[in-house]
Amino acid sequence: MVFYFVQRGETLFAIAKRYQTTVHAIVAANRLDDPNGICPGQALIIPRPGEVPSPPPGGIVHLVRAGETLFQLADKFGTSVQEILRANQIAHPEFILAGQQLVIPEKPEPGDDWPTVGRTPARKGTTAVTLEGIPAEAWSHTPRRHVGLRPSAPVIRYERVFAGLGDGCYYAFDRHTGSMKWRVAATTGEVDPTLMGISLAAPALFDGLAYLCGPDGTVKAVDAHSGRKVWQVSLGGPVTAPPAVVDGILYVGSWDRHLYALEGKTGAIAWQIDLNARILHPPAAGDDHLYAVTDEGRLWAVDAMMGQLLWRAEADPSHPPVFAELLVIAGGSAFDPTTGERVWEVPDVGRSPVVRVDQVVYPDQTVDLFTGQPIFQESSSDRSVRSHLLAGDLLILATETQQVIGRNLVDHSDRWVLELEATTAASPAIAPGQLLLTLDDGSLTAYRIEPEAE
């Protein structure tokens, strides 16, 4: 055990990194109520590896059986020995005992579900999941009251659907039956009347925790299975952009002009950077970089670990960025992710694309990832599309005319058209055999995909 005196300007995240421990380990050892409330001169106990009094929240808790090794557990749960060691602050693989509780961290890549807006932190909006058949309503939930907030996009993880609805609360439902598992208020008090009509930020799900952001600037982590609050912090302005979570760090853009990095298990602020304007769209992440668009019309690239500005470029403020490995794309403009140089531009596209391999797919055209040259273009442009995503070869288009269209990307024919009672509030989400929509009337509807009649 080591005693350390906090220096001016230090964060708990920086101290944990210096001593090769975790913020949670320091918080638990010192019984800190607020990981962001440390002050210069404060004495902290820095636990050595193996001295963590309790496992961090989230993840899978496994009770070690006699004869089990970390190598067996890593293989069983599809992770690495090093990840288990780091999550539990164990110095050596041999330092585990029968009866010991271990947290098994979640794999960073999702399976066939849709755990965040755009499915991954890169926000590509595409998946290999195929939806063969016609949508048929399975279940829905409409809150009893509407407080003037628009629902968030739904997300899917752990066989549950998570979404913020029109009553200003976040919900978790069983994705098959629609039974409600928990409900959590998005704000700590009444909704500011000046914020009426804005959308709640879609949750982000990772490692057993659901991250919920409120229009009052609160960011909280809750247990994804029970809804129990794990931590909560208040930022300097409303948060309406869905967060991104990468390698255990939560990235949040706020109306207070700052992009924040929060340690996922405790809410400790790792860093913050002023981007000079409000952040209204979700950031995209890739190759240790973050990309955020501000409402003054700039695309910013930030080092994800240090919070340092890498570059900025002029960009359409209407569309969130998408990280496409070799490029970062905002609206119809593609940029070199390392330099910010504009590589190509497609005029008048109307929104950000979805990306599959080397194809960049907009609602009415597909272009080559490397050159921006057209691969396919509709004869007439349809500006009624609010959002779109790609499931296998099925392009799903949500329109302002209260329709959702399933269009074959290969021959560009419509497989089905779904008529709605209200327009979609945000981007849909998909899982095997299922399509999830939130609507402007404040509700959430789940559709099962039934085989077409012969």
C-alpha cells in the first residue's frame, strides 16, 4: 500500500494511470464519494495489485472453481488473460484462488445486436445481420404522459431494448416480450421549458452498464440489468448527443462546448477539451482518435487518450461524423483521419452515410469509399429520408412521410413499406429477426420479421 498526496491540477484518472492501477481501485480503497472531488494536498491510499477490496461494477462476475486457471477463463469468455488481470488488479495469473470473485470484462466488439447509435463507436450504421421477411408489430410501449421531449434512438444489448421515451425517462424492455425491466428519469428535476422538443440522447451499452445522458447535463451509469445507479456526474450544459464508449472510457459532447472523457466504471473525468461551440451530434471513434462536429460548422479530431487537439476542418454542422477506417466522413465530405485534409466531396447528400467495406451509402446514392465517385444514383433525390441503416443488403430508410422502407441495395427495389402512425423520432435499431423504432408520439415499437407468404 502506498500513500500519495494529490498535486494541483491532477485527476484521479492520471494518478491511477501513473501507478498502473484503476480509478475504481483508488475510489474503493479510499471510500471516495466523488472521484472528481479530490483536492491538492489530499492523501490517497494507492492499492497495490491484488489489494482491490471489491470488483468494479459491470462485466460478468465469475466465482473461481477449484482447478480453474485464468487461461481457461479467458478462453471460455472470449477475452484475454491480460484483460482479466487488469480488470481485477491482479499482478500475476497464478494469483487467483478457488472461491474468489473475478470480473470478466466484456469483449469490445458487439455481436449481432445494436448497442449504440450506429452500432459501433465508429458509427458506420451497418451490420451483417440480415432481415429476411416482412415486419409485423410484436409489441409497443407508449408512456402515459408526454413532457415535450422526443424519444432517443433505441439500442439493443443483453437481449434487451434500451431507449429514452417521451415522458423523459429511460427504459429497459425484454426485446422479445416487451416486458419492462426498469425505468430511470433522464433528469434530476423538471425539464427546462427552453429544451422542449429536443431529443433524448440514445444510451450506450458496454460491459454490463448503461450510460444515460440528460438534457440537464447529468450523465449517469446504471446497471444494465437492474437499473441501479452506479455513478452520476453533472456537466456544464445539456447533453443531447449520444455518447461513445471505447476501451472503458465514455466520451460525451455537451452544449457547454466541451468534449468530455469519463472513466466508465466511476465517472471520473479523464480530460475535457473546449471545442468553441455546442456539440449536438454523437462523436465517432477510431484508431485512438475522436471526431466531433460542432454547430459552428467544424469537424474536430482529438487524441482519445490525452484529449489533445489534432486538427480541425470546415464541415457541415448538420451531420454527425462516421469513421470509415481510411477516412472520416461528415455529411458529403470525406477527410484524411490523420491530417484533416479533404479527400473528396459529394454535394447535396442530405445526411451522413452508412459505410460497408468500400461502399459509402447515402439514401439515394452509393459512392466509392476511396474516390467518392458514384457507384449508383437514383434518378430523383428523395429528401424525406430522416435516417437510414444497412442490414446485409437491406437498406432501411425512415422517412418524414411516416414510412419505413426496406430497399434491396443490390437491385434497388423495395422489399416492403411499413406504414406508421407517426414519424420516426430517431434512427432505428436492429437485431436478428427484429426492427425497433421510436416515434414522435413518444413511443417505442418492436417489429418481428416474418417470412414472406409464398
